[in-house]
Amino acid sequence: MGWGRFAALVLAVALGVSASSVCAMSASAPERAQCTVIGSDKLPAESGGAEALCATIRNAVAKQAPNVRVSVEVRVLRPSMLATMLIVEGKALPEQKFAVMDRNLNTRSIERFAQSIATKVAEAAALESRGN
């Protein structure tokens, strides 16, 4: 096991023990992507929890904006509603909200949420690269 994988394993264990619900989005590029979930106790079990939420966001962002430095703070407002603050390449974006109207969050709604976050990240990075 390489040093990077060992460090990632230690980090994952430490995060699992911590009650803060903070997830590192990527062990291979921790300086590129960060994810924090606040209020994860409000997430319904069918959502997969805070770690699954961060992993889904990480995968979506990696596909749409693989080289973009991003920090994601997800606040769970209710079992059916999330609010997100994004910092893309050092610039804060307006708060994003996501809600499911007819049920609680589940893995499918989390995937849609992650896709919308990844789209916002890619759009912001494109604007930044054009100098806007």
C-alpha cells in the first residue's frame, strides 16, 4: 500500500470516528476538492448518508470539471432539502438550494443534486478561465 493510500485510509477512519460529518472528496487530489456536510443526522437513510453524498458530488464534478479546485459545503435543512455553498477556484458562488417536493431525499435525488452542483462548478470554471 502506497503512502497516499495509507494516508487516505487514516483520513477515512478519522472522519468515520468524527461526529462532524466532514468528508474529503478525493484522497488523490485533496487540494482540488473538499466536501463538508452539516446536519447529516437529518439525511434519510435511503440517501446513503454524508459519505455517499460527498462521493456522488466528487464523481459528478470529476466528470464535468476534473481539474477545478472546489470546496462544497452542504447543509441539510430537512430530509427533503439541501443548501449548498460552493467556492470554485477561490470564488464563492451564490447559495444553491435543492429540494424534493413529494418525498425525502434518496440516492436518485442525490445524483440529480450532484449533477446540478457539477454543472455549476463547470460553468463557474469556464467563466473564470475567460476572465469574467
